Amino acid sequence: MNKIKKAVFNWSGGKDSALALHKTLKNKDLEVVALFTTFNEETRKSSMHSLPLEILSKQAKSIGIPLYTMYFSKDLKNYDEKMLEAVTHFKTLDVTNFIFGDLTASGLKTYRESKLNPLGIEVIEPLWDKSSDDIMKEFLESGIKTKIIVTQEGKLDKSYIGKTLDDNLISTFPKDIDVCGEQGEYHTLAYEGPLFKHPIDFSISKVYETSYEFMLEDGTVQTCVYWSAKFNL
């Protein structure tokens, strides 16, 4: 009989994360002891989807798994230090695995393993080795509901903010958009479905513009502009 492994799920609050957790909770060999979300200590919003703590706390309460948070500096210079702190905490709870909702196109699995394996943590990726089309099909069939909360300017315009992600909306995406938004085209907020005991109560008060700078491999800096939802809290 296999020993049940304790795991931490790295929770973004979006569709891929929700689908990966939904699949994980069906695995009787794993016990998810916490949802783990990282935050930008300057904006006080989540690193991945710019969600406020209040929204993520509502998700965790509805899912029924405790939320563990960690705040990183904007330049991520304290990333390794903070991750070691988090891993050390979770190892006191006998956690041996970190679970992520990455897709193959992100290329993040090797990076995650390079950071976590030396700390004695194995990485699990329930959505790995599947195409974006296959993941989207599985997501839509899961019954999980999400709304778009971030779009990248030049990819999807701000009119998409607040819209429910479904076949009809996807049919309006430009042809060069990855259907799952794997190139940063959009992010979502999961709010209802079989993963949740009750729907997440939220509303969007306005849409605002933000920009981020990214260092490319050749050393040049690229600025990306995004439209983001502001929530009534």
C-alpha cells in the first residue's frame, strides 16, 4: 500500500491552477495540506495574477484548504531566501512535494526542480505534457468557472476584463493568441464549480493600466502593458 504523500499546492487563483488542483484532489496518494501563494511586498498583490489577499482567502475558504502566503521584493532578490523559509516551514509538516499548474509551453518545470529538488522537495505538474488545446478542453469540461481579470495590451483589449471564459469568448480571440494565455496574453480568476463548496463573491469596480519591465536574454529591457481588474473589497 502506497504511503500518502503530503504536498503543498502553489495556488495562483486562475484556471490552470484550479484545474490542476481539481485533478490533484482526486489523487488518493496525495494530501494537500496548504495552498501557497506568493505576493509582491510593494503592491501587496499576488505575484502571478495581481490578486488581493481578500480574494485568494475567499477561494481558499471555499475550497477548504488553508492558505499560506509569502511576500517577495519587487526585484525578487530575496526569492531564494524566502523560498527556503517556506520550504523549511512545510518540511516541519512532513511535506515532500510541491504541486504547480504549469503547462509545458511555460518551460518552468526544470526551473522549479532546480530550486526545489536540492531542498528535498519533489515537483509535481498535473498539466504537464499536454497541449494548450487539450488543457482548455479539459478545463471547460471540468465545470470550473472563471472570469478574465488581466489582459496584455496588443494581445487582448480591456473589453475582455470581467468576461466569463467559455467557448463563445474563446472564439473571439485573435488567431495568434495561445488559447490558455501561455504567453501572458491573459489571466483569470476561478470562482465557481466542483472545486468550490460555494461560489466566490466578488465584483470588479474598474479596469486600470499597469506596466512591467522584463530583462530579455540579450540584456535588453522590454516593457509590457496590461489591463487589470480592480475589485470591490
